[in-house]
Amino acid sequence: MNIAEYILGVLQSQERPKTWLADKIDISKQAIHYKFKSNSFTAEELLRIARVLGINLEELKEKV
């Protein structure tokens, strides 16, 4: 499992679309689709995503 798959799983469990996440972390909808497709998130983006979705970064580290 990669980071994008993990985040997508959390989004699905919370019944939220990727576009919602894009709005919350202040990036464009096009950018969020690219980031999921290419599995390319910056450290800052991961911190913002973790905060918004309530992801424990230690748990994330163990699962990917």
C-alpha cells in the first residue's frame, strides 16, 4: 500500500471526495488528482492532510 492508497481509504471511510480534501488543504482540484495518481505529496501536504483527516502519522508510517 502506498500513501495515496492509504489516504484514499481514509477518505472513503469518511465518505469524503478528493475534491473536499483539496479545498481543505488549499490546493486545486487538478493538483489533488495528480498527486493521487502519481503518489506525490510533499511533507507539508501530508501534515495538512493528517490534520484534516485525523490521521496519526506514526500509524501511517507503519501501514505504508
